[in-house]
Amino acid sequence: MRLMKAPKWWVEPEWDLDSFDGLEYDSSEEEDEMSNEEDEQKWRRFKRQLTESKGFYVEPELMPMYNYSRFKPVEDLERSAGCGQTYREFFAEMACLCLKTFNQYKRLNVEFVEVLRGAFTAGSKSKVYISFMAKEKPDGPLVEYQCKVCCTVVRNVNYPILCRPAHKTGEEQ
């Protein structure tokens, strides 16, 4: 088997570095992108929520806006993700990969429980955004976690990017 060399532009993702950190959405800096006002307002709300949730959540009613975005939610976790896995199974595998790294760095013992939702960006360096439930062993409370993984199609390697307890939004605090 011949190993592929990494292209010169390839940089392995750095652990615990979120590409959304420091991003703020300001709709006043944008020109209208949609032909009607209602779609334009939904598109801007979609982009605001995507930025504020750091890629992990957008209201279900805004799902059609994903058609205009490189972010693709997985609405049916039982759908095939390819390679003989459902999205639920694939997301669980990726969440466990991230939790393993998280536990090593934080010297914790957090255990995966179940996938809540997931989304991804398509491409040869796809990023997968997963929200899941976990608990600190042996009898800690259930806590919502988020993780992000870079999945490379060409190299067929998955790189954990981050894992953390979910941020509370304004309504949840």
C-alpha cells in the first residue's frame, strides 16, 4: 500500500482551537443575498444562530436555509452515513474519539451516553459538529457536550478538534 504525502497546504488541526472563537455576526455589514425580504430575514437569523452556537445549533424552522450554506444538518440520525454506519453510529464514534482526547487533556473520566444532533461541512476536509449527552463516571449528572472533528476523505484520518460542555444560550441561563 502506498502512503500519500500530505499536501503542502495541509495543516493538522490544533486541539481545542475553535474556528468560531472571536467571530461575531453583524448583519449591517452585509448586502442582501435573497430576492425576497422574508427569506433574507431567515437567512440572516440562520447565520446569526450558526455563529452564536459556534456551528452546533440552528432552530429547526430555519433548516431550509442550510440549502444556501456549506453546513449540512443531519435531520435523520438513522440515515446511512456510508461505510455501513448510520449517522448516529458515525457521530457516536467521532464523539468518543473527541472524548478520549478531552479526558486525556483534562485528566477526567467523562463517558459518552448518546448523540443528540449533528451537522457537517462537505468537502475533502469535512468538519463534523456533534452535540451529545455525557456524564462524568461513575455517577455524575448528564451534561450536554459538543465536539468537532476534522474528517479527511483523501487521507481517511479523523482529527479531534475540540470537546467541551455545551455553552448555555441566553434562554437557558
